[in-house]
Amino acid sequence: MNRPLYTLALTASLVIAATQVQADDSAPKPVPSKHQLMKDCMAKQKASDGGMPKEDMKKNCKDVTQTEEQNDKVEHAAEQSADAPKN
């Protein structure tokens, strides 16, 4: 007789837990450092095995890193302006 009650309680707690997990996704993601971006880019360049000299890979990765850094700044500024109260 108590079994349907336990099932209902378990289902309700799972729904509440899923709602809480979904709400945490709205937290801002940390911005990777320039060093980490460069490291990731170099790893991708090496993995693609394009046969490029290391200096050319570094140059390409510097360009990519600068672009990603600028995009993050623009995105961060847009988020702040959206969060700012409007009078």
C-alpha cells in the first residue's frame, strides 16, 4: 500500500533534482587563459599533421588566439549590457 507513495516521492525528487541541474547551466563559463588557448591550438595543429613548420603553426595559433580572445571580450561585454538594469 505504501509502494505508490514511495514511487511518487521518488519521481518528485528526481524532477526537482533535474530542474536544479538544468538551472546550473546558466552560470557563466570560465574564460580560458591565452596560454591554454595557444596550447590547445598547437595540439590541434599537430594532430592535423598538415606538415607545416612549427613557426608557421605558432603564427596561425597566435592569430586564432587573438581572435578568440577578442570574441570572448565582445561576448562578455554583451552579457554585461544585457544584465544591466534599464532605466
